[in-house]
Amino acid sequence: MSDVARHDAVSPVLDRLNEIHPRLEALYKDLHAHPELSFAETRTAGVVAGELEKLGFEVTTKVGRTGVVGVLANGEGPRVLLRADFDALPVKEQTGLDYASQVSGTDPDGRQVPVMHACGHDMHVACLIGALDLLAGSREAWSGTVVAVFQPAEEVGSGAQAMVDDGLFDKAGTPDVVLGQHVAPIPTGMIGCHPGPALAATDALHVRMFGRGAHGSRPEAAIDPVVMAASTVMRLQTVVSREIAGGDTAVVTVGALNAGTKDNVIPDEAELKLNIRTYTPEVRATVLNAITRIVKAEAEAAGAERAPEITPIDTFPVLVNDPQAVERTTTALRAHFGEHAVVDRGPATGSEDCGVLATASGAPLCYWYFGGTDPAAFEKAEKNGTMGRDIPSNHSPSFAPLINPTLDIGVTAMTLAALTWLNPR
């Protein structure tokens, strides 16, 4: 199809965006104000299911516990899977927005924690609902089947697999392509997509190190797990700098260190929570082996009478974008948004489990980022060297995408991507 013909086919589909925008913005604000933790997204799932039913989709709920799937068959053609995640994070919101979250939830350890959409999954849902609305309202422009997957528990890396294990493809059919997107702290209007390994694998570990408690005035009677843990944290910083080749990439972060309750009591144990990012099986094995070796060695060096415990928490596979799928999809995005608006920003060390849907189905994957930051604020921070301070990133308590024009751009990008794979009429 020529560029002119494709534009003629796409334009009517997008014509209704201004009409549906107010409803989508209200939906986004509602979701933002009512976030839910991984595998607890019951209200969100109900809202999504209701929206899909209004659009005429065949709806299946409770797929992978709380996931929602909508199928819209519209004649012969490809089966295109469009995915959005919808879980939130245990973060206390500090945006000051009038629709900011005030809710709390129960985490997997049974603790009451504040909950916030600090990663933009509420934006993903609103954008996908918008794209589905446009597609459902213009069935004369395309043929094929749209499969909308609203996935739980992306933040813990197990929601996509849970949906696959629960028979997602038996219920919705095997897709010919998987398309997904994520809002990011880059300027609105910008889209980033990288072919090949685009997002890192993640391994999250819980480490318990055991000592012997005593009075703070008598450290000679103790085996101090605080010192043991502190030495481990410092030694772990050498894994990337001294055991990983300069041309390879790895990240080792100790995100939590907890021990003791009082200044004059040496506790019995300390716990660490680690996060590891890698791109290849070889580097991943090197990092995990080094962590295990260091944790055990530091415990032994401290005279620990009990070996440390290392338990996996979460794991994400590497997300690999199919080069041909990226080329096909980004060509359409560039034709609409402009040549300079769609860029290859290289691989990122963030992680995503959307790739599981592609790997499990054998379909090619195209996954991209779209900007949610005020371009003027971004340019100023970049010029002043204050990006880390002034531009909140995903998972920050201050993260909140600029609704306009981010919402419309996300709806448009997902709609264009879908139409690129569906058959034109």
C-alpha cells in the first residue's frame, strides 16, 4: 500500500480522537486515583471489562487471576495482540495532583502500604481503551482480529506468564504480532523503539544473613550481622566493576538493608534485597554466581554459625524486539509523527514481561516508549544538568505523565501500530 493510500485509510480512524478524549481523560484520572497492587487489581479489572463490553468486545475476565482479555473479530485477517499492564506500586504519592492516590493496600507480606500508579500503567490502560474505541468505531477501515490484553502483575514480573499459564491463547487465539508501549520520562511527542534486546533481564533476590545477637555494649559476645551485611553491600559493588567486561552491561543494586530495632541491641540477622539487570545468559550467570560467592564468603569471614539464605523474589526475561516488526511498526509511526519524533534510544536497563506473550506464542514483538514529560521542562533540565533532580522517573513518588498531549499520542501510536498489522479494507 502506498503512503498516500495508507494515510487515507488511517485518517478516518483517528478522526474521533477529539470526541472521545474527555472520556479517556476522566478514565485516566479515575484509574490514577484508585491504584491497586499486583494481582489485587479487582476494581481496575472491573472498570476495564465494562469499557470493553461497551465497545462490543467479547470479554473474558480472571485470566491469570485478575487479567482481562477482549476479542473483536472483524473478518479475515491477522490476529493482532495489543497489551497494557494495569498494576500499581507500593509508593506514597507526592505529586500534589487533585486526583492523586490516597489509597493503601496489603502487600505480599501482609503489611498495609500506600499505593500509587508511579509507573504510568494507568496511562497505558487509558491509551489502549482509546485505541480500541477508535478501532471498534471504524471497522469498515480494517479486517482481522484485535486481541486486547490487560495484564496484571507486571511489577512483579509474573503477570504475563500467569495469563499464558491460564490458557490465554486458548481463549483468545494465537496472535500474529504482539504490540505494547510504555510511557517514559522523555519529552511528549517522542517515541523510542530499539530492535533486538531492548530491555534487560531482572533477577531480584532476598538475602538473609545470620549472626548472634548480644547487648550493644558487648560486641565480643555477638556475631554482628549488621557489619556482615554492610561488608557484603560494599563487596557487591565490585561485581560489575571487576568481574564484567567493559563491553558488557550489568547492574547490581542493593535496594534494601534491614537489621535490628534498637541502638544498643545487636540483632540476630540482617536482610538484603538485591536487583540485578543483565542482557545475556553468560553475564547473568557470572553476576549471580559472584553474588552467591560473596554473600557466603562474607558470612564465613564474619564467623557466622549459620549459612546465609538466598531466595529469588522476581525474575523478568530479556525483552527482545523483532527487528522486522520494529521496522514495519516504526515506519508507520514516523509517517504520522515525523521522522525525528521516532528514534532508537538504544537498549534500556529497565525490565518488562510483555515479551513473555511473544515468546510463548511464537509471535514477533514490537514494544516502544512514548514520552510523558513537558518538553520545555525536559530541555531546561537537560541544559542545566539536573535531569535526575527535576525530571521524575518511573517509580518516583513524583512521577505523573503530562496528560495532554501524552494521552492522545499514546492512543494514536497504539492505533497506528494496530492498523499497520491489520488488513486494510
